[in-house]
Amino acid sequence: GIRDKQVTGVQTCALPICFPSEEEQRLIYREQLSPFAPHSVTMRTLDIGGDKALSYFPIEEENPFLGWRGIRVTLDHPEIFIVQVRAMLKASEGFDNLRIMLPMITSVFEAEEAQHLIHRAWLEVREEGVDVAMPPVGVMIEVPASVYQARALAQRVDFLSVGTNDLTQYLLAVDRNNRQVSDLYNSFHPAVLHALLHVVEQAHEEGKPVSVCGEMAGDPASALLIMAMGYDALSMNASNLLRVKAAVRQVNMGFLRRLLNEVLAMDNGEVIASYVDLQLTKAGLGELIRHRKSGRARTLWERAPPAKGSEAPGRIPETWFCRCPVLRIRDAGQWWCLPGPLKPSLAAVSLAIPGQTAPSRHHHCPAHFAAAPPRVPKPPEPF
């Protein structure tokens, strides 16, 4: 994007403020393209609004995440868009490693209109003597509308890229920056996983590559599931690269596809997250995913008064209730207790598989049991 700085006295424009000039942008972009040549560099067009603000171009709205942001801003101000694209094209001269990505696309019309402007800018710089090829153009899949138009978009562009942060936020109607509801933000929610699978299937049916960027790409557990879905590339912060790379090297695709099929059949995001953690821990990746578990509540159990009739012969004399976010999962004949993202409630214990006997061994938990706790019945369904 454009470097966030105030520029004065270098350009006149139709707006009440002035963006960096075409030449300033060209120099900035060339600094990014040059070190990576001949490898491709994907540059996103101006992506502001929501939680991304420019000091010299403030946008004040009551609901910024559903307002004027991304491609909507630049299509309303093509003079900004064309200047930026011209600068990108000129910066790529001699490298030809530029790829342009359009953010916050919600319709085919927006993609076509942006491509028309890009082609116009390309013709202009060619007429000025800049020898540069038309770069590949892709779109960001960040909203549910683009998920369901993935195939139509793939027919019109060269590649797709799923932005998991915004997509998860819009699918779950959760502002992850709002502390009141941030614990509802769950990238392992079934809706998120099935949306990701739908996009990659639609893109590949059109023969177009598709990548993932966002927090899911930089988390080893979710990155492995994304690989199993068939995504072609992951985009992440450099700080996550070694951890994800180590995880990829330690598992095989057959194992990941079986794991993916298992979690796609589940309907609870908290169970999915803990089950994935369990399977990857058993596969020897515990150290790589431990950072996601840090900060979660430790396993604490409270002894409750004996239930009526519990003193009867052959029954466990005491009932134990979990007061922390713990999921009990039976796997390979053993019970595992794993920290999960649930709020402290009895519902956490009720996730024990119905019809199974009480656990006799507890892994990953302190030895808080004088006797194995019985399965706690599920809470009554809400009205």
C-alpha cells in the first residue's frame, strides 16, 4: 500500500488532501520488487477503512467494517487508483515480477471495473515508453459474498487469495477487536472451514491458483488443515515461517487429509480446535502448537456434593465438575483432557462422548482425581 506519511507541496489532486506522488510511490514499490526478483511480489491496491486508517485521509463512519473501505474507496476515486497502479507498473520495469491484488471484492462488477482501470493504466505507461508486461491480477476473498462467487471471480482474474482474518470476522459476525465478543472469534468454526474448502474447490475447477493469508496461514495447526484442502500457497509473517515450515516437514499428506475429513464432519468449533491439537500433539507437533495453548486456563476440578443415590454399591461415591475450559476427548481407547477455548462452564465436560464409560486415565492434566469422574450429562436444551 501507500506509506503512511504526510506529503505536502508535491502534487495537486482532486481531493482535499494529497497522496504521495506517482514518482514517490514508484520508488517505494521498486525497493520492494527489486530484492525478490525474479520471484513474484504481490502488491495489494490501497486497502483502507475498517481498522486500517491513513492519517491524511480520515474516514469516519458509524460502522467502518461495513462501510467505505478497500476497493470501494479506490473505485469511487479512480484518480487515486490509477496513480498507484501506474507507479506499480513503472516500478516493475526490468523485473516483471509484479502481481496486483484487489482487496475487499464483493461482486464481479467491482473486479471487472478495477481490471478495466488497471488495463487503462498499463496502456498509458506503455505509450510513455515503459516496457512492462501486463501483470497478473487477483482478488481477495474476504466476505461471504465473494465466497459464493468464487468461481465467477476465478473466471475473470488470474488468482485468488483468501483473507482469513476478515472472512472469519464477517462469517461469525464478530469484531475480534471487541473484548466483549472476541472469545467468539474462532478460525476452526465449521462455517469457516467449509467456506475455505468451497473457495479452493471452485478456484481449482477454473484452473486458477489460490492462496491463504492471515492468522490461519501463520498458525501451524490451521496451516496444515489448509494444506490438506489443496491451497497452493500460504502468506504469513516472517516470524511464523520457521514454525509452520517445521510442522509441514513432520507430517504426511495422507495423515492431514484424514484429519481434515474427520474435522469437516464435526459441528463444534471448540471440539475441532481441541481435536486438531490432540492429533498433532500425538504426531509429535506439541512443541509447535504449544504457543496457541499458552494463556488458556489450567485444568482445575472441583468436588461437588455426592449426588442422591451415589452411595449405592458399585457407583462412584463422588461427582467431579470441571470449572475451566477443558474438552475431554476419547481417542484410541484413552481419554485426553486438552485446554480448549470454551468459557468456564459445565458444558465443557458435557462434550465427553455420549454413551462412553468414565475415563480411567487422564493425560495432559494434573492428578486431581481420587476416582475417575463420571460423564456429566448434557445441559438441557435452551428454549
